[in-house]
Amino acid sequence: MINTKVAVVQAAPILFDVDKTIDKLAQLTKEAAQTGAKLVLFPETFISVYPRGLSFGTVVGSRSKDGRATWQKYWESGIMVPSEASDRLAQIAKDNQIYLVVGITEQSKLGGTLYCSLVYYGPNGQFIGKHRKLMPTAAERIIWGEGKGDDLQVLDTPFGKIGGLICWENYMPMARMALYEQGIEIYLAPTADSRDAWVASMQHIALEGRCYVLSCNQYVTKDLYPRDLPGIEDLEHQPNTMCRGGSLMVDPLGKIIAGPLYDQEGILYAEISQAEIVRSKLDFDVVGHYRFKT
């Protein structure tokens, strides 16, 4: 059983700019890989914006012309899989010989729908998996479609089984159970939630699943939004810090081993141990000796 260094990146994209965001992602990935990290996780919709504070001109019963212009700009900040942009992610993983997991705004091949997705690339540059968020939360339902749930899969790596859920999907017990039943060992939870309560949730999931939990968020300030963005007036009464971060990592017994990191960009690192996962299941295994039986 091996020990492995992993990393979560807390940063903002170059909002609404796919190419520059991928440039920044490449730089941050290289920095993490040079420290020895074998798995690098980026936040929810890192490519290329979580559109916090924007209304898209929508109220119950009507939409506005300007809101549709905001939507167009947001749609253009997403990427399709596969595409030239996603091929760049694959090359970044290969260049750095790491597993790369990134939150993206995914353009549908069939129409105008966007999805909040998590994409996985292996150290050989191969695309190895994708998960679409099952249930967008509240106003997110205006901008993202719902995933089908047929991609709740755990992937094998030399250092353990990896998989994950996005933001408030992590509050869906049956979705978590679907990952536990596949033997997940490294549970990835990219998010846009920076509340203090999120930390407790990550500790709960680590204890429940007896797995490592890696969660990362963006650190975003209002001045990062393009001033010529359609709908920018929506941000007038928003705070300067739009998202304070809160990235962290938790071990299988619920101990925080990195973070939480607030109010700055940064990369968190931790050493994970497959042996620690085995030891943690002595007294609790949600899909084994502690499973509810009817």
C-alpha cells in the first residue's frame, strides 16, 4: 500500500475567457506537479466561471433581451468534450504525468444546454471520465441542465479509487451511497459553497465513507468580472469578495489534514495513505459490516 501526494487548487479563473483560464490552469498544475502531487483537483466550473451574482434577466414569467446577452457570454465561456479546449486539458495532464480533475461548464453537443460537469484525465493524457451535476441548486437551474446519473462512477488509479460529486450533490445521500458501493477511497468534492458548515459536511462524508475527501472552491472578487459584461449591473450591491474559498482535505477519520483556506488563492497539499483507509474501517464500513439490513 502506497502513500501519495495530492493537491487541491483554490483560485479564480480568468472569468469568461476559456483560453486564458486554461493557461492559468496549466501554470497551477505544473506548480503542483513539481512538488510531487499525483492528483490535482480544480473547483466547480473553473472553466471558466461560476456566474455568481448574475440574474440572466430572469424573473418568474419573463426574461429580458439583456439577460439573453449575458447567457450568450456565459455559454461562450464553456467547453465541449471532446474539443480543442478539452484536448489542452488532456495534454496538461500528460505533460505533468498526473491525474487532473477539473470542474467545467460543459456545452452540449446536441444544442444550447449547458451542464456543470467534472472531467477526469489520466497521466497518459487520456480522457477517463466525466460526471454531470445531477441537480443544479436554486437559480442554477436556469443555466444548467440536469445530469442523468448514469455517470456516477469510481475510477481506478494506482493510489486508490477516485470519484466525486459537485457542490450540493454531496447532500444527496443516495448519490453518496452510489460512490461508497463502488469502494471509493479518494472522494472529490469541488464546490461553490464557502460557508463554515461546508467544512463540517466534508468531515461527515469522510467519516461516513471512510475515505479521503478533497474539496476545493474558487477565491473570487468582484473586480475580476469583465466591466463590459452584459448584466454587470447585477453585481452593484454584491460584496467585493464574491467567494472566499474554504478548500480543505480530510482523512478517513474526519481529521482535517489541509486547510480550510480562506480569502486568498493557493494550493493545498496532503499525503494520503491506502493503509489509513483500511485502518479506518475497523469499526465502521457503510457498505460492509455496518451496513443497514432490512
